[in-house]
Amino acid sequence: MSQCHIKVVLTKVTYQGDDIGNDWEYAIRILSNPNGRWVRIPLHTLNHGASENRNDVLYESIRENCDQQFIFRVALWAKEHDLFFDDFARPSIHPNTGNISLNCPNVNVFPFVHKVNERFTLFGTDTAQLKFDIQFLLYCND
């Protein structure tokens, strides 16, 4: 019986929406069976309107049966650091994903947009959007 090798990688992050600052850190968790772990991307600069290419492995696993469907969920957390009060979005299962069901073999990149609100603004609400491009790579090995 062939095995399914699963690798999930963060390939790109894009900073869209309102400009609320450029000192970011975030964490991503890929939930599957067994549950995944949080992968933290440490504090770094990402300017508004910019993208950064990444190659962060979020999840790796080898499953015994290649002829089955695998289900994943994505949890995201992000914080923009400020001098006095940081802007952050609480950790959550991404609402747009539901269950991602993939058969082995498969290669797909899914975009996930995570919103972060400015904690204190003079006018209205400023909301940044971080778009995470996450690649799911599943391949069979005999």
C-alpha cells in the first residue's frame, strides 16, 4: 500500500487594506488528524502594499493510505506592533475555509485573508488585510 506525503507551506504574504503600521508577526496552524502545531513567523517589517515571498513549512506528515481524502483547516493569528498599543486579531479558525478536502496526489495554493483592526484611530475604523498564500502538496510514495 502506498503512503501519502503531505507538506503544507506558506509561500507568500501580502499586506492589503488600510495601512496600520509595518511591524508584523503572525502564526499559522494547519489542523488535521493528528492536530498540527502553531508555526510562528517572528517580528519583521512588511510595508503596506508590499508582498513577501516565504518558504515556511507549516505542516508535514506521512499517512499510510494514499487512496483517501484528507481534511485540513487553517487557523491564523496576526499582530502589528505599535509603540503603546499593539493591533491584533485573535487566533481563530479561518472562517472561509470550512474543511479543505484534498485527495492524494494533489497540489493547490489557497489564499486566506486575515483582518486586523487598528486599536485606536481618530476617524472610523482602519482595517489591514493580510493575505496568506498557503500551498498544500500531497504526493504518493510506494
